[in-house]
Amino acid sequence: MANAKKDVLDAVGPRLRELRRRRGMTLAELAERTGINESTLSRLEGGTRKPTLELLLPLAEVHAVPLDDLVGAPRTGDPRIHLRPVVRDGMTYVPLSHPGGVQAHKLLIPPAPGIEPELKIHEGFEWVYVLAGRLRLLLGDQSLVLRAGEAAEFDTHVPHWLGPDGDRTVELLVLFGHQGERAHLRARTT
């Protein structure tokens, strides 16, 4: 039993490092967003600092994952995903999958008049499907407008920005993949 607990605690650090890297965040950026100093975060990820509730709660919030997922709590047999929306940078993320592999989120982006789009880059691939509203996608030097029912997939190393096209909230289904993982959709043949 003691070995099982040690194994669970030993797995927290690598799990935290993977979540941070998947989001393309540095330790400095994570420290700023959580209020936990860089040294503590580094030791936590490296396994030389024991994870505590006080440290894990802000990390779960920033990474938009349930606390159970950070510590690798065993699944209870209920296959449903309990939706826990997270608001970050004015956008509402609703995780639709468990961490690991391709991540699915419902994303609501309200209009933000007067704010200039800031293109970002990070590791991985992104696939977006517009559920409602119109999406403005800036991708490199392209400016695209996607309407409900349209989708786009792109390498996130290309500078990009997503936001509503107009004065209404845009609602998206978004899949985030690790570097090299893409959302492949195949048509069924009849």
C-alpha cells in the first residue's frame, strides 16, 4: 500500500511538466499565473518537492483540469465526463475529455471590442469546429472567417489567433493535440 501511494506521488511531477509543456508555458509564466515561485514549481515537476493541496489547486485551475487528474486518481467506473467550465483570459473552456492524448474542449469566446488580436505560437496541432456564431481565425498572414458548420486544422507553430467575427460570442468545439498528433476525420464509405 505504501509503495502504491509513493508511485502516485512520484507520477505527479511528470504529469505537471507534461501539462505545462503541452500548453507551451514556461516555468516563469506558470509562476506568474499561479503565484507559486519558479523554484517550487521546478522542484515539484522534478519530484524533489512533495505535492500538496495548496500547490495543486492553483495548478489544476490554470491547466483547466480536475484535481483528480493531476494526482492520477483512479476512475470510478462512471464514463461520463463531468463538465467543469474554466474561465481564462475572458474565454470559457469546457473540458470534454480527460487529460492525455488529444484534448477536446467546448470554447466560448465573447467579443472584446478595442482589444487587438495577439498572435501566439505553441507546440501541437489544433482543430476547430464552429458550433455557433462566426469565428475570425488569423493564421500567419491569412485572415479567415468560419461560420457554423465549418472547421479548420492547423499547426500551432504558425502564429495564430481565434476570436469572434462581429459582436456576438462564437462557440467552438476545439481539439488540441500534442506535437505530431492530429485529428484525422475519415468519411465512411457505403
